[in-house]
Amino acid sequence: MAVITARSGSKGMPGKNTTLLGRRPLLGWPIQAARRSEYIDSVILSTDSEDYAELGREEGATVPFLRPAELATDTATSVDVIKHAIQESGMNLSSDDYVVLLEPTSPLTSPEVIDRGLSELDKNRVHADASVGMVQEINAHPSYLFTLGPGDLLKPTSAASIGSGLRRQDLTAVYRPEGSCYISTVGALLATESFYHERTMANVVPDWMAYEIDTPLDFVIVEAIARHHHLI
């Protein structure tokens, strides 16, 4: 089951989830990615807005409920929203079934990324119960970061820091969460209340796919990327 979360009332970018990227509102992008997945059986939109619900239905999502007000605040967690969706979906999911969280703030997520995450997680269930989207961090690699000492003098945060002749290709690869696709077994999500734990795999995505929309500037960047990759 894929759950797309789209509450109303964004403060960083008012009306964000219904803003058109190309000819499709942002909330429609993860719905379409989930519908094109080889493995996802049900696509549910969790929203507190009847207007959003209608847009979601037009995009092909199921909207079996409206999210209660207490789960549509700035402090409500994604896991609580998903737990509510699992309970209200009517799907009678087992602990070994998979739930996939997709968000309109990451509209560049592809069905191929979703399917790769599900497939690789299923192959590795001996040691993993969850998979999250990750991107390799290069520009903000720890070896390039400084703190400031007295008199604003630079203090490197690692022994091998910029200025030491360290080449980018010599850096140990590090990764950061990027928000495109979260996957977990139902049982593990309910038990840990998180997608991140000692049994979480990485689903590494290309850097251009890792942009999230939280501000108008983010939207301009994502729109340019989408045009460059002929997505709009």
C-alpha cells in the first residue's frame, strides 16, 4: 500500500500541494509514480482537505477517509499519519505486507525507484525490514566543513579537511536522507514507529532526483530539473 500524505495549510509555501508542476498538481506526482509501480496494489491519499481529496481522486488515488485535525498539524508525525492510514484503509494488511510513504514535496520520485526499493528490500528480508531514499553527499561532505574558533578562525571538523590537498575522488562516500521514498513492513513500522533503525537499507537515488520542495525557490529549482529531464 502506498500512502501519499498531503495536508493543507503549508506555511513555507501556501497552497504547495496543489501548485501545478507542469500540468499536474504536486500531490498528483507521487500518486502517478505509485500507480505506475509494478508492485503497489493500492494508492491512498491521506489529507484533511476535501478539495485535495477530490484532486487526489482525479489523479487516481483512493481517499477512504479525511485525516482528523490532530493529524494535520505541524507537530503530527508521518508515522502517526501512516498508522492512521493503515487502520482506516480497510485493506487488512499483515505484518509482512509493505507500506510505502511518498510525499508531494519530492515530486521527482520515479516508479523505478519505488520498485527497486521494494524489490531489494524483499530480497534482503533476512537482515532488513525498511528502505529509505538516500543520496550521496559531496558538496557538504564532512571533510569540507569547518567550525569557527576565537576570532572567527577556521577549525576543520575532520583530520582530512579542505586545504589539505584531499581530492574529491579520494573522499569516503557518505549519504544523507533525501525524502523520495520510504518503505517498511507494516510490522516493523508499528514496532519501531520509524523508518530508520538498525534494519534499514539505503535506496540510493541520483542527486537531481533528491530535491525537496519546501519554499518557492525550491519549486523553481525542481521545475527547472523537471524540464531538463523532459518530465514536463
